[in-house]
Amino acid sequence: MYTIQMQKECGCFKKSDYTNPMTFENKDDALMQARLMENHMNREFCQKQS
């Protein structure tokens, strides 16, 4: 079981469809989701989650 957990949730994250934490059955799925989230947050969010 693999988990993605945001340490600091900005308002953009709280308003999004993302959940915290997110759990996955395998490492590849968790890594793919983490990369997708990273790209989306870097483009669309307020940048306070850094």
C-alpha cells in the first residue's frame, strides 16, 4: 500500500477534487498520480503549497 499525503494544504488544494491522503495499491500508480498532481498544482494553484 502506497500513500500520497500533502503536508500543507492551501486553499486551492482544499477546493480541488484531490483528497488527503490518497492511497494506492502499487508504487507505479502512486508515482504517476503524484507527478500528475505536481504538474497540475504548478500550473493552476496559488503556489503556497511549496
